[in-house]
Amino acid sequence: MALTDHDTVDGLAEAVAAGERLGVEVIPGVEISAQCPGGTIHILGLFVDYHNGLLDQRLAVLKQARIERNPLIIKKLNDLGVNITMARVEEISGGGQVGRPHIARALMEAGYVRSIQQAFDTYLRMGGKAYVSKFRFPPDQALAMIREAQGIPVLAHPFTLNLGAFALKNRIVELKGLGLAGLEVFYSEHSSEQEALYFKLARELDLLVTGGSDFHGQNKPEISLGSMPCQSKLTYNLVEALKAWRRQTYPG
């Protein structure tokens, strides 16, 4: 099981320790949001050295960007007549990193929306009524951050780039030239057509194949931890390929 939280490695030590107690192999990771005009690009870093001080410094920049954005979103919501507070959003986060999913839960709790998805569609997604952009590293820097921490850079859920098949392939070729090593083929929201396309691209471009449920706790109640419809395709061979790539790329 891999833990790849957004823009932070704060939970990895706890997750790895829990895995050791329970006999579950935990892959330490991170998910970095990078600049992507017209879409969203998330780059996973698998098997990162989460003790790497430079990685933590870079991620601190992204954490600060979230901290600065959240009150601006709340202000926009308040200006729209939506009565929720930053204090309540922080309570919902449980003391961890605060993000839009926690704001979405506050909106749902207060009765302004019926679901997390509706909160994003109406208010929080790009183009939504209360959307506020935040700083993101360019893809080359995000990939370099992961490489510097001896991680395996993987493009997560490629459909969020909002590109057709031809343009997507060209973009992935470009990202591979910048250090990308893998493609998330198996994913809880991929259609069978998307899965087939991404698998084909991974094979054509000699990229590692990965999969992820994208479990987000109460924010995505329809997704169970580490479980997805194509579970049978997530064989341990995929993990062994990741480990082999890492040994070859970062010898010693």
C-alpha cells in the first residue's frame, strides 16, 4: 500500500511504522500538483526518501501556498453569502494540512451543497465561483524534486490534463524527457477505454505501470482504502518493477 498525500510527507513515518506493526508493506510517497494550463497535473513520487531535507523545504513552499489560499477561498464564499468560517474548516481537518476537500465538507455540513462533488463543481474547482489559484512548481521542478529524493516520478490519473490521445502522448513524451518514469494506468475513476489507452502508452513509451485507488477518506466515501474495481490487475509484479527501476537508477 502506498501513501501519497498532496504536497506533504508528514504522515509517512507514521504509516511506515504502522505497516511494520501490521505486516503490510507501505510504499512512502508524495503527490505534487504542478503547473498545467487548461488542466491539472499531479505527479506521484513513489519510494521517496522522506527524510530528505531538501524535499521537505520544497514541499514547505507548497504548504505555505495552501495556507495563504484557504482564507481567500473562505472570503470569496462569504462574499457570495455562504456563511462558513476558517476556524470550522480547520476543525474539520483535524489539525492536519487544510485543503479544499475540508472546505467542501464544511459547505456540505452547513447545507449549502449535498455532496463533496457538488461543492467542487459549484464553488471550488477551477472556474468555480470561489476558486482561487495557488502557486505550483513547473513540471520539470516537480519531477526534479522527486528525483532528488530518490523517488520514482509517475504521472497520476492522466485524464486530468484534459488532452486528447495524440496531444497526451506528446505531453507524456515531453515529461519523460524531464524525468518521468511511470504512468498511473489503473485508477478508481478510469474507464476501460482510458485504462487501455494508458496501458498502451506506457508500453510504447517504456514507462512503469502503476495503480491507485486515490482514497481520500470521508471526502470520497465511495472509494475504499487500497481497493478498486481493477484490483486483480494490481499484481506485485508492478511493485517489483518499481523497485528494480529504483535500484538501477539510484545505485548504492
